[in-house]
Amino acid sequence: MKLPDLTGRTALVTGGNSGIGFASCLALAKQNANVILASRDRQRGETAAQEINDSLGASNVKTMQLDVAQFSSIRKFVDEFLARDEPLHILINNAGIHLPGGWSKSPEKDGQRTPEGFEVTLGTNYFGPMLLTQLLLPKLKESAPSRIVNIGSPGEQFSGGVYWDDLKGEKKTTSDMNVYGTSKIYLIMASKALNERLKGTGVEVFAAHPGITNAPLYAKTDKSKPMGAQVAVANAIGGQPTERGSSPILYAAAAKELDGKGGAFIGGPTGPLLPFSNLDQFKDRPTFTEEGKHLEDCLRLYDETLKIINTY
């Protein structure tokens, strides 16, 4: 995969200080994009941005502070970004968490709820990015042609479907693999729905997954839980480098051959072929979860999501 020259284009990558986010920022900056590296920890973000700029002998990566698990942080970030009066051509909603369990550094002390009351994985991986996207849509439309990329996962197959009576995860008692998979199928479905709603605006929306990638995300997984331990070991042994894992995300963000193909879910094989999800990573894949295959369900989820986030 080769990215086009991105001179004059501005990209925003959440969770850009490490892992796939860092690799994405580096690759976009190499192609001359102006990159906003958003990080929950401002100092870590500044260190990462300086590392990229130094390695390229450039200064096109800037840092902003953002915690996608807190709506107040998202709104503050958007106000600050809009005040810069910059265009926005690429939004990559990369920041997220995986099986935090009792992990002490999760966005809330007990590791289970965000300040708005969302189950922590759903709040961080789904509702936060959805609010950020909604608040930035006017700028993305103004800057069109532009793209939004949400990070899906083959783990959507562990979701068990859409929990229509508990979208916020209020009935969940632990952030397990089921909830992680749920956050990912919601992102994939919302991407399809939002793309449908944005037709004719010049903004296209994709979901993309990195396959099995040995990213820092998994190093923070609560390994005291059996599934957490299994996932951490699998990624340590079979995980591809973050540079390769970021490739489907970058492809969705900038590849010219995807013009007009918004709504696609880009990545390697899913479902029973999950162990081979690192292979053939640049195709539009169907979801294993049944609801993800039906646009009417995707639109319903998107509309219900807007109702929820608009109450805060």
C-alpha cells in the first residue's frame, strides 16, 4: 500500500501517542499531512509528536489533549480545535481500551463507568468517538472531500448482537470481551449508517480493523481475567507490528481507490477466519454479527446513539 501525497491536508488522530495511533500519525506526516496528535496525557502526546517531527526533520505534527472517555474533555477539545480555524480532512477515531477489568488507570477508579454513566468500554470506544465525530461534522463538511475512520475489530463476533434495551451498558457488571466486541460492532454499524446519512456532502465514513497487532492497548489489558490473559498472550506471540496493523486504517483514511466507497469495513478476514485477520487486509469485509449486515439496523443504532449523546 502506498499513500498519496497529503500536502495541504489536515488529519486528526485520537490516541496518537502510542501503538497504531502513533504509527498512523507518523505515516500521515511522512506524506506531508498536517497532523493533530490527540492524547489523553498531554506530556506523552508532546513527546510522541516531537519524536515524529525529529525523525522527519519537520514540524507538521502538533499535540492536543483529549480524553475520549469524558464528554467534558471532548467538548473542550472541539472548542479549542475550532478556535484554531484549521480545516479537517481526515478524522481517525483510534483511541480506545480493551478489557480493562480492574485496571486502575481506566477512566473511572473502579474501571467500570465513565463520568456520564456509560459502561467504561462502551463509553470510551463508542460513545466518546461518536460525540467527537458529531461535533466535528460541520468542519469535516466544510473541508470536504474528507473522511472519517472508526476502528473496528474482528472481535465484533464476540458481541452477541445489539443490546437494544441497554445500549449504554448500564446492566453490564464487567468490561469483558463481550462488551469490547459490542463496542466494535456498534462502531462498524454506526460508520455504515453515518456514511449513508452523509451522502452528497463529500464526507465518507469507513470502519477499519488492524487484525491481530501487538499494540500497547493489549499491554494494559487486565491479565487477571482469563480472557484478558489469553488475548495478551496471543498478541505477544502472533501480533504483527503496529506499522503493519495501521495499514488498513491508513488505507481507509487516504487511498484514492476508495473514493465513493464509504460505508466499507476494511481489514483482513473475520468470523471463523479470525486467526488469519492479519492477511489480505485491504478488502471490504462483512460482519460476523448479523445486525451489522442490515442497513436498517445500522440506521436504527445510529439514531438511538444520537438520542443518547444529545442528552449530555
